[in-house]
Amino acid sequence: MPSSTLAKPKLAQQHPTWSGWVDSCDWVKTSPTGTLTLPANASEIMILALDPDVSVTQLARVTSRDQVLAARMLRLANSAYCAPLQEITTISEAVVRLGTASVRNVVLATCMASRLQSGNTYGAHGRGLAAHGIGTAFLAQLVARVAIVNQEEAFLYGLVHDMGKLLVLQLSKDYVRGGGKAPADDAVQAVIEARHAEFGGRVLREWRLPSVIEDPVIYHHRPDECRSHPLEAAVCYLADRLSHRYGFGCKAMPDLPVLDDPIAVRLGITEAWLQDLDTRAPELFKSAADAFA
Ligand SMILES: [Fe+2]
Ligand SMILES: [Fe+2]
């Protein structure tokens, strides 16, 4: 939280309108609450989990310091989502069971869920966006399996694909904190529509996530334009569409065409696969959402 009252008028003086401030991208440096900053412990775990040489002991030690995170990790490791044969009772076992990439995913999902559900910033949007992120993460993993791309990465870009929406909501509050006039709701919505994918990529770059996560987020509404990770962008796009089909964190659109979509065809989605998902998705989503909530 900004303690200085001096900082407040400065932001509004430099940028007389909210949209001007948003367009300037100056908020990366001047936003009073930072760019959706992660708690220090979470960033430490993420960086460790991205290190291919990290040991289970190192990861377990850092994770155990955060009780909420530790409890969630145990719950997830024991959930139907992971289906362990025996009950997992220690963090080290949970790390082994989940794998380092999943630990990173749990950290991010937990941070996202707790930030979204607690603060005043996101209001009624927060809960929906958290559920939409978790549902899309789970679907991205399933689509990735069919498309033969990395499933852990798919979980991560599915989880954070609409992160830019949160950023825009946060920026609308931050501008007021910085002494500016509150933007109109429709102005905020217009920026969300037009720029959430691009801004989401910006947040992920700040978090130092690799481009294989950042690119699918930037291109999740126009995967055909993604040059560096086209397959991952297509997986993210389709997972988002499926998430809307089932109404994960949003209004269900059961008639949303999937099989006619050339991207679904390219990824190898078949009628039988979709029929199977239609029956299993709601229950599996509930299990994943319970584990993270
Ligand atoms: Fe989106
Ligand atoms: Fe979405």
C-alpha cells in the first residue's frame, strides 16, 4: 500500500486521464500497488520450480514456510484430481507426487485464488475470473494431451490466460489511489475487451515466466497470428472456448460450436473426445476447483 500522500497527485498530474495512463504503459513503474505483484514467497517458489535442477528438499522447504500454500498442496495431492494410491501427509511427498511443474502451478493458482477472492479490487468479477482460470487450466491440460504438447505448461497458460482483465481492473482502482478521477465502467470494459490479452502477456513477463507461457496468453483470441508457439496458442484458445461452453466461471454456452472450428480440427479434437468431455467435465472441474479454492 502506498504510504506517501506525495505520490498520489503526481500520478494524476503526469497522466490527466486514466486511459492515457493505461496507454502509456507507464503503470509498469508507477502503479501504486505494482503490476499484480506476487507475494515474495510465491515468487521464490516459482523461480525455484522453473529451475530444472531444483531438488525436492529445496522446494519442500520453501513451500512449508507458507501454511496456506502447504495445506493446499496437501489437499491437491490427495484430491481426485491427482488420485494418489495412498494418503499423502508430508509436503515432500506432495512435491514428489505433484512434480515441480505442478507445484509451480499450485503456487500460482493459490495466489490467484486468494488475491481474487479477498481484495476489494476485483469485486464480483474476482470469483468468476478465478473459477474461469482454474477451469480453463484443467481443460488446457486435457486439450494438450490430445495435441501432444506439454500439459504442465498448458495448465499454467490456461490458468493465467485472462490475467490481463485483472490487471485492467486493478489499474482502474490504482489510478484513483494515485489521485485520478475514477474511469467510467464502460471505459474499463472497452480496455478489457481490446487489450486484456496483450496486458496479460505483460504481467507474465514481469513475473519472469517463459515465452511458452506468455505467447499463448497474448494470442489466445487470435492463435493464427502466433509465430513462436502456434500450437500452444491454439490449445489456449480452444481451452478458453470449451470453458465458455461449460460455463466455468462464466455463463454456459452449450451450443458454442467446437468441432466445426478449424483450430479444433488441427489439434485433433474428435466427436468422441468431445462427447466424453461433455459428460466428465463438470465433475472434474468441481474436483479441481475444490482443491484450489
Ligand atoms: Fe480472453
Ligand atoms: Fe477466457
